[in-house]
Amino acid sequence: MAVYNFNTALLRAPAKSVARGLRAVGGEDPNFDSIASEHQSYVAALRTAGVEPIVLPALEDFPDSIFVEDPALVFPEGAILLRPGAPSRRGEADEIAPVLYENFDTVLSLPEGGTVEGGDILTTPDKVMIGHSARTNQAGAKALQRLLTELGRKSEIVTTPEDVLHFKSDCSLLDEETILATERLAQSGVFHGFDVIKVPSGEEAAANALRINDIVMVNNRHPRTIDLLDQRQYKIEPIKTDQIAIIDAGLSCMSLRWQSAAN
Ligand code: CIR
């Protein structure tokens, strides 16, 4: 099953409040105008990759709502509304629900109790990997497995490395059989059966790349990873993420992507 052929993406414009976005370590706030400019470049790169973007309006009450990957999952066969583990992000699922109902015949919802954030979910051709993390708990992961079964998808619960925000902070799918991952995640053995390309030490943030059609979007601050992927003949699009990185974000988190029959 091809898992990187997309023609549609859902995004949300950054709110001014994005400067107060959650982050693991303190430090200076990101600059709103620079985040807006990084977001615009990202939208342009999606278009170049062959995807039609739907950009939702900014939500001031939700500083992290630019990261639409976390409150929902989308598959050609249906969408799933999640329950973010970060309390300040819980309401983002209700905010994104209407556009999912407009675009998908089937929309399932994670029941009360568990929590799951989309950043912990890696879709591979034959299974959906669910990373147990500080944001995605066991109850949520198990409930999600039941919903994925309803959609006809196999799944597996795996472990996000300690002190790493999301499973996909440390990995991404490059093609049907190849994963880009950090050393610490690759070492855990979760990618048995895949060809794993490890990002060079010091470039861990590059592991959250984004394959869309024939393009691989990669964080532009990581030249050794870019070289490595270049040698493997991937078509690279370097993307600037300096400001969103301040609030612990990378490339996959700013969109939900799917193949729509309507486009
Ligand atoms: C958060 O901590 O929730 C946001 N500041 C960053 C979320 C990044 N999401 C993702 O990688 N899927």
C-alpha cells in the first residue's frame, strides 16, 4: 500500500499565541512573523510536491493548533479524531472535527479515558505504529487499535524513546521499505524488517522528515542528513524550521495528508 501518495493536505494558520507554544525546555519565545513565514514556505513546498492545501483559520485560544497532525489521523478509508495528551491541546480535536466531517464519509473518535497524539503515529504499508509516550498512553493506544481495526488497518504499540516528545520526532517513512530514524530509536529494534537510515549524531531533529509523492522534505539545518539522502537518490526539498523548532516541532506536524478522490 502506498503511504506517501497524497493530493490533499489540511493545515492551520499560526495564531499570534503560537509564541507561547508548549516546549520541553524554556528559553526565548519564537517570533510570530518568522513562524508565519516558515509556515508559508511549508505550504508552498506542499503545493510543489503536488498537494492541494486546505488552510484553516488561526485559533488564538490554542497556541499549538498550527500542529494539526496531533488531534487527528487521516487515511483514505476514514479519519479518526484523537484526544491530545497535553491538556492545553485537548480542545483542538473539536476544532478540527467539522472539516474532517466535510471531507470523510467515516469519522471515528477516540473514546474518553485514553490519550493519543498524531505525532506518535507512523503509518507504514502494512501496519500503523503507535508510540507510547508522555502524550499517548496505553488506554489511548489500545482504544486506537480498536478504531484502526474498524478501518481495516493492522497496528502495533511501540515505545517512544524517553524524553522524546513524539515517536515521529525520531523517525519518518522514506518509502515502502525505508525508515529514517535516530540512532536511539533504531537501536530499540522497532523497525525490524525495514531498511533503516540513521541520521548522523547531532542531527536528531532531521529524523522527522516528510515524504510526499516524489519529494522528501527535510529540515534545512541538517546538511549531513541531506547528503546521506541525496546519495540514496531521494529528491530533497530543504525546509526552514528554525522558529517552529523552538516549540519542539518539525515537518510532519504541520499538516494532515491524504489522497482524496475529490481532487
Ligand atoms: C507540543 O508540544 O505539542 C507542540 N509545541 C509541538 C507539537 C509537535 N507535533 C508533532 O511533532 N506532531
